[in-house]
Amino acid sequence: MFSRKPKYYFILAWSLVGAIIILSLLPGNDLPTLNWWDHIQVDKIGHILFYGATAWCFKKYKLEQADPSRISFIYIALILMGIALEYFQEIMQLGRQFDVFDVVANSFGVGLVAFIKRP
């Protein structure tokens, strides 16, 4: 079958998904303010890192299995999750709004992992 190592990647990947959902749906006034950092949109680095790390963990898990055929589906699902969370931020009216640059950063993080040959 496969070693215990991929199981940890699977658990870590789903933990990251949970963290992304929680952080994305926090009310805007609960988020820390970064003052001058806000002007350079440093949060996009966080989007790239979180989504990239999640995609990488799922990739590691799937590549250790006998059938890694569904990894593309996972990448698409992560990108769609990012878009959905941006819409939820807009409609929940908790001080956050839809940001197309967040969607781009999320997709870029997933895309970086998708185009790496093998981890």
C-alpha cells in the first residue's frame, strides 16, 4: 500500500483548508491592522503561501498513492474554494469584500505547485 508519511500530508492539507476557511471568514474588524504594510498588500503573500502549501500537501499525499490521477481535480477545487470564500466575504457583510487580487494570489499559489514536476 503506502507508508504512514502520506497520511500526515493528508491531515496537514485538510488542516490548512480549515485554517484558510476560518481566516477568510473572520469579520474584517477582527483582523489585525498592519498600517503601512496595508499599502503594499503584503497579505497576498499569505494567500500564495497558504494555498500553495495546501496544494503541495495534497500533491505529496496523492503522489505517494498508487493512483495520483485526481490531483488536477484538487487544484481546481482549491481555486474554486478561494473564489467561493471571496464571494462569502462580500455577502456576509462583516467588513470584508470580494478582492480579485486575492483570487489571483490564491490561484498563483496553487499554480506554482501544479507546475512543479515532482516534490
